[in-house]
Amino acid sequence: MCGIFGVINDQTNEAAQTVLSGLKKLEYRGYDSWGIALKATDSNDIKIDKHIGKIGSAATSLPRGSIAIGHTRWATHGGVTDANAHPHLDCSHHIAVIHNGIVENYQELQSKLKTQKHVFVSETDTEIIAHLIEEESKTKPFFKATLHTFKKLVGSNAIAVLNGKTGEVVVCRNGSPLVIGVAKNAIYIASDATAFLDKTNTAYFMEDDEVIDIKKNDDVSLYSISTEKEKKLVVRKIDWKAEAAEKAGYAHFMLKEVNEQAKTIPNALTHKDKTIAQVAQRIKVGYKPILIGCGSASYCGLAAQYLFAQAGVEAINFGAYEFEPFSPLVSEKSLVFAISQSGETADTILAVKQAKKNGAKIVAIINAQGSTLERLADYCLPVGAGPEIAVVSTKAFTAQLGIFFALTGELSKINPAPFIHDFPLWLKNKKTSETILNLAKQLLKTEHIYLIGKHINYPSALEFALKLKETSYMHAESFASGELKHGVISLIQPGTPCIALTAHDAVQKEVISSAIELKSRGAYIIGVGPENNKAFDCFIETPDNGASFSIFYNVAVGQLLGYYLGIGRGADPDKPRNLAKSVTVK
Ligand code: F6R
């Protein structure tokens, strides 16, 4: 949700170009508008370049200089206009601010600033930050003015502020992510470390309640915001490679990431370390798993609930945004699994903080490194899928699920070997992609599509439908097949496409029987699974590796179908409309 990138002491003296290329890597965080503020060489003026729309292949004509900060916006306060694009300036045009988050008390702060004769040119909450710093600077040096301004902001926020007179940059974090990249002669700031991995893999992941004052590349100080005391800045190495965040010849990150599952799912399934054993041990001695996440991560939690049940363990799952009413049920005997690709999802973080207050132990099932959830957790099970750049989650979802297989396998002894052998071959097989592409061509004009699945293939159906909605903007809705006759079958009209997700399992016949009921109301039935059936008008075959593993095949069909439909319907599968990769606000 909004991307921040900055450089101090750019080695090429082309800081604006460096920031532009960093912002392009962060575009997945918001693509309503983008902008850069530069301290030009030999000038006290801040030069600004900002535009609405995706940064895509944009260029900037900002002059040379070694210090710049930039932003990609996902609009929350104020429409998508040039004036609302970041950076925002104070009245004197010496202070530029970029911001990720929401200033919840901005209206009252703005009213006061207006009485002090500050003039506002945008409708954003961000602009008040620049004017507040200007006001505070009347009595304090720039760093203190920024720090004291940040203390007045209510909400989850991260800011980077450039002082055009001195070139000093101050960054503050409370609730929204910020990482500092430390290179030999330059400092980078970013919302996500993947944006500067081509420059350095040495990083400091800021904590909440921290501020960093960057006077020069070799004069960088870290402080606590609340106590204002200096802290030691201890960097760490990131083990992701810069190439992992590139498209590697694929047309889109989404397609690359779907294909990477040939490795990422097997890696997750065979994840064996002492943390898995420790977490499994907690469950064996009676800790109750509570699974929370949002979107795809929540569907992963639902699938994990079935896996736990299979292993004889009672677990509950719900969207992190619905945690509050259930929080009294969470105690020191609970094991809360926080499932998240980014580790920065605001609702999941809030739920985890509450669960910790109740005494629960937290297990983070996370993909990104150095995230807030990782730091809040008692146990971290990294899913190891590598950078996921497409906004739509694919390989992170399946790797998270793979970790639950590894964990519940520890409890129930499921054998992943046949799946590990068959899945990569199936995914790479031309026939798989051709069949799905042909189906996408057939469904191009469809506006409503329904999916059914049962048991573990109910969460498969939910995740499948989410992929179709996100990438193709088609209305796709999933039902547990047992639910059909209780009302929703009334939606079916002659020709309505319905997808039945099957496995070679105890409920295969029931799902097929539901498909036949749909067909008798005129539905066009697309079967997915290991066995064809005469009820199917179209069939996508998947290998038979047992009921549990069918979820990986069925979801992968949804990912590919969503991808091809998105392209066919003129959407950008990497950057669907209205979405941002990391939802860092409530
Ligand atoms: C779906 C998708 C979202 C995320 C959700 C949680 O394709 O990407 O539904 O799964 O926003 O995000 P994380 O996993 O970062 O907590």
C-alpha cells in the first residue's frame, strides 16, 4: 500500500533516475500515481516531478543530484490527481514528504494549520505533515521538528522527509514498513528490500517507534521515537538475489511465479527444521491452533484447518479482520498461526498483537524477510518462495500451504513423494497450459462463473475464484458443493459455466452428483481433477496424488486460468485495478 524509495549519495549523481528505477520495482504497492523529489546539485530548491497513472516505462527529466526520495501511490485520501500525488511540500517548498499509511487525525491537525495561515494544495492527509514540520521547524532543528511532528500523527504510518536546504533525510516508522539499505558509499530507503537488492543486500529493517536521521551516507543515526534516545543500528544480510525479483524472460511476474511453484511447493513440503518439530510438539501437548490471515492467506488457513482435522487436531480459522469478537477465546494455551506473504498486513498484525496480550504463542508463516509479523512471532516458519512481485498471490499461497503440510505431516505422516515427482512435470507440460488457455478463450466473454468443491477442495474453490476475480474482473463465486441445494442453485441459467473441483477421494461422487444437478439446470460443466466424467462438458486433467495434494493442482489451474483470462480481457495480471500488494492500513 504505497511504495517509498530514496537514495542518499547516489554514486552516479543521477538520484532521480535511481529512484525512478527503485519505484518501478515497488509499483506493485500502488499504481495510482508516482512522484520524485530531488535535491538538485548546488541548489537549495527541491525539484519535483509527479504524474498520475502507472510508472510502467515512465521517464523523468529531473536534473542531476545525489539525494532524492520518491513514491508510488495507492490512493486513500484524495482522488487520483497530479496534485494529490506525493511528494508533498510545505509552504516554503524546502520540505518534501512521502508517506505510506493514513493520518487518522489529519482533519484536526489541518484545521489548526489553516489558522496558522498554511496553504494546502492537495486533498491528502500527507500534505499536513510537510506543513507541521515547517511549523515545528520555527523552534527546532529539522530532525527534531520531523520527530515531534511524527509523534502527533495518529494511525499506522511511515514517512520519508527531505530537507532541500541541507539534503538531510529523516525516516520514521510506526506500523508501515521501512527498510534501510546500506551500501559502501550510499544509503537507500525503501518500503520493501527487493527494491534495492541490485545495489546492496545489507539492510536494517526498521521497527515501529523508530526514526533514522540520515545527514550523509556515513552519518546515519537511529533513535527511539518515544524516548528520543539513540539506539544501535545493527544491519543484517538478506539472502534473496536481485535476479529473483526480475521477470526472467516471462511476460509477467504472475506467470513466472506460477511456474516457480514447480520448486517452491516441493521445498515447502519438505521443510524440516527444529521449529517445525517445536511447533508440532506444542500442538501435541494441547496448544490449540488458531489460524488467521486475510484474502488468500485466510483461504490457506481454511485449507490448513482441514489438514489439522485429518491429523486429529481441532483448529479454528477466520479472517484476521474478524478477530476481535473471538479474541476472548484466545488464551495462553492458544497457538496463533499468522499467515501472510508480506508479514505487514495491518489486520493480521493487530490480531497478533491482541493474541499476544492474551498470552498466546505466535507462529508466523511468512514469505517476506524481516517483516513485522516475523518479529512479533515466537516461532517463524519462513515459506521460502522468494520475492512475490505480482500483486496476485500464487507461489506464496501454495508455499504457505506446503508448510502446513510439512507441519501436519509431522503429526499425521502424509507422504509427499509422489506429488513432488508429478507436480513439476504436470505444470511444465505444454498440454496443461494449452488446455487451460483454450478454456480461457472460451470463457472470455463470461461475466458470471461458479465453482464447487468439497472438503479440502472447498478452500481450493475459494482461492480459484479469487484468482479469477482479481485478474479478469469476472464475477466468480465458490460454494461448498453441499451448499448448492440450500439456495444458490437458483443462480444457474442455461449456459452458466460452473467449475467442479474434484479429487480421487471419498467425496468425488458427491461433487460429481452436484455437478450433474447443476447440469440439469442448464449449466456448462468444467471438470477439474484426475478422472473425466460424462457430466463434464470440458475437462482439465490433473495427476492423482491423493485427496490432500489435489488442492495444489486445482489452485494452479485457477492461477493459470485467471492469468490467461486477465490477458484476454485486457487487464494487467501483475497489477489488477484497485489493489495493492501489501495492505498496511486497516
Ligand atoms: C490475493 C492476495 C491477497 C493477499 C492478502 C493478504 O491474491 O494477494 O488476498 O493474500 O491481502 O496479504 P499478505 O499475505 O501479505 O498478508
